[in-house]
Amino acid sequence: MRLQEFHALKVWHRQHGRHPVEKNVWDAVLTIWLLGWVGAPSAFLLHSGWGEAACLSVLFLPGLYVALRRWLHRARLLRCDWIGALNRS
């Protein structure tokens, strides 16, 4: 994801407070992503192969989450109001 997309999602969630589940899920995705960035150096220093793999895999989580939501929105399986905010950025 580009920085503009992160900012667009942040602005959308701030303006649309009536979607608490959307905001909480996005906050959880970002928290796990941040844990990957913080945990990677520790896993590397401790030579923890599984820890390195876990941290590396969650670095792609925000992009994968947005891609999944776009796919579900296009398939009309889940309505996603913030997709429009990403398309404008």
C-alpha cells in the first residue's frame, strides 16, 4: 500500500464514525502490521526462524486486507464504503 492510501483510509474512518466495526478491524490490522515491524529485529537477533517468518508475513497484511475487501466488494459479497476513498487517492 502507498502512504496516500493509508492516509485516505485514516481520513475516511475519522469522518465516518458510524462504522465502529470497520475502524476496529482496520486498527487491528495496523496493530498486527506494526507488531511485525517491531518484532522482526528481535526475531532476527534471537535467530528465531519461525518468528522471522511470522513477522515477515504480517508486513504484507494491510495490502492483503485491502485486496481482499476490494475483491469481496466487487463480487458483491460485502459492501465496502471506503473503497471509493482509496480510488480517489
